[in-house]
Amino acid sequence: MANETRKDSHIPRLRSGELKGQRRTTWAELLNDLVYTAIIAQLANRLLHQLDGLAMGQFFLLYVPVWWLWNGQTHYATRFDSEQDVVHRLLGCLQLVGLLVLAGAIPTAIETNATIYALTYALVRGVLLLEYIRAWHYVPEARPYINVILIGFSISVLIWITSIGLSAPYRYILWAVALIIELATPITSGGKLRDFPPDVRHLPERYGLFTLLVLGQAVTGIVQGLVASPFHAKNIAAACLGGVLIFGLWWAYFDRLDDDAVRKLALEHLEHEQTNKQNRTNAAQPEADRDKQGKPTVRRYTVWLYIHLPLTVALTVLGVALTYTIKSIDQLPPDLLRWLLTGSVGMYLLAEAVISLTTLHAGPSHVSFKRGVIVRLGTGLAVLLLGWLTHLDLLLLLSAVTGIVMTLIISDQFSPDAPDSAERTSEDTQEPTHGF
């Protein structure tokens, strides 16, 4: 048995639905995250060199594929990773090299290096396809899920490669089409997400770590603004306010890591497996019931996953906004900078409200989660209205935004203690009566 376990640790194995024991982010995953940190820094620098509507559009065009590359690697690892899998490590090294080239291409990815950007994206995604082919071979029970991923991602890779033969704007249209196909692929897998859920011990931690890395980029934005400014009282005050703001946004996300939508999906999978073992002769009817009842669970999980895109985009843009704010603290902000600051914080808080909403509906209702949704929604809208309706100078605007975020933190601290996520999602084996 020991030899068999050792052998299994060197090949892909199914991790879906595992709840017992500990599983942490691997050192290889953390190394990979560092490369993504460099890529995000390059994306932020593009906005620092040019800040207008066109630059924002280019930023989003380049950012979303990068975020989705990270997601693709993470979702493979959460289901099939084995730490001692040497082939997986070597393929990961190849992905890392491709990401380094991608990072170098970012500053001129639209202007002169579009071909390099497209080819390196296709390379990194192609390596992931090789990983899934290995999993298809070693984990036959997961083939229905893997087939969907292989088809969708392969079509996308072919479109990315095809785009190098086209000029702008058709090249970028193909990029968008390829990306839409990839983003839609997991959604089209439908019930297969229930059959092969992510590892709840692993996936929320991975998203939390990525959010933390992007928060680090926002901290870098504060430092960049201070370095490029004279050490006057206003500049230092703006940097300090920016630090408090970042701390508040960190607190809002990490003080209560809302992973109930992920946990509920894993629990339903385990309950279904146990039901089948206990009564295989009557499995057909429970399966039909499960298809009907499981859709809200998959929907909540999908929303939880994709809402992290605007959340991380908002943090990256906030870092750029803070750099400009600290450098230009004595000036009345132009409309774009005012919207950059308030829009990024507002979008982050609204994304947080949606994450809290998935938690609220993943189990029995609790006042803490209701309050969390309402306060995050209210503070997010308040920040957006502040940017829309007022024309404050930068220091006052930053002070007001920071103050609004602090009200959220104070509200959370005076809110009733939330129940433990694992206990709450397992309390009720039936779907909650509310609709989301």
C-alpha cells in the first residue's frame, strides 16, 4: 500500500471533493505567482506611462488573458496536482519561461510585440493542454470534465495562433473571441463541475494569495508615487492615507474569507458519492433530483470565481491611481484620475458584495452575512457617487474614500460573529430557499 501511494504521488490524481487533512499551496505555485506579480507590474506601468481612455482599453485587453492564464493553471492544480509529479514540474518550468517572455512583451504588446504576446499566450495555454492530456490518461473517471476543457481551450489556442497573421483591429477581435471561448468553457461543463469540484482546502487559499499579490502591487504604487514626489506634508499624508486604504481593503477581504460557495459545491459532491455507495440500485432518481437542486450551487460557485476578475483589476488600477494621486496631490484632479481612484475602490467593494452574496446563499441565512452584503454594497455605491457628484481636491477625495472604507471595517467589527464556514454549509443538505 505504501508503494502504491508513493507511485500515485508521481502522476496526476483526482483531488476533487477532498475535505479531510491539510493541503497548502505548493512552493512551485508560489514561484509561479511571483512571475504573475511581474506581469501585473508591467501592466500597471503601461497605465503609468499613458493614462487615457485608449490606454485603459488596452490595459483591459491585456489584463484579462493574464488573469485567465493564472486561473487555468490554478484550476488544473486544484483538481489534479501531485507534488512529486516530476513531469508536472518540468511542464511548469516551461510555463514559467513562457510567462517571463510574456512579461517582457507587455510594455509594447499592442504597439510592436503583439505577435510575441499571442504566441507566448498560446504556448503557456498549450502546456496546460498537455497537463490535461496526462490527467485524461491517468484519471479516466475525470475524462468527461477534461474533454470539455480540452475542446474549448484547444479552439482558443488555434485562434490565438491564427491572430498573428492579421493586423489591427482584427487581431484584437480574434483575441477577444478566443478569450470568450475560454471563459465560457468551464460554464458549459455544467453538471461536470459538480462531479469534479475544486479542492476547498486549496482553491480559496489560491485566490486569496493572488489577491494579496495584487494588493502588493497597489502598495508598490504608493511607494512609486512617494519616490516621484517631494517629501512635503501633503505628499506624505496622501501616502499614509493610501496605506490605510490598502489596509482597509485587505481587512474587508481577508478578515472573513468567504469560501462557502466553493465549500458547498464540494460537500454536495461528497453527499452524492455517499448516496450512490449506500444505494446504487436507486441512483437514477437521486441523480435527477441532484441535477435540479445542484444548479444554484454551481451558479454561486461560478459567480464567486469570475467576480474575482473585476476585484483584482480594481486593485491593480487602484495602485496606478494612488501613484498619480500622490504625485499630483496639490492639483485639482482631472476627471479620469478622479474616476480611476473612486471607480477602482467602488468596483472592489461591489465585487466584495457579490462574493458575500454567494456566501449568504450557500447555507442557512445569518445576520452577519446579510449585513456584510448590505454594507459592502452601500459603501461601494457611496464611493462611486463621491467620484460622480463631487469635485474635491485629491487629498480630500482620498481622505473621504479612505473614511468610507473604514466605516465598512467598523461595521464588520460590530457585526455578530459569523458561523464557521464548514459547519454552516454542512448544516443544511438541502438547497436554501432563497433564489440566488
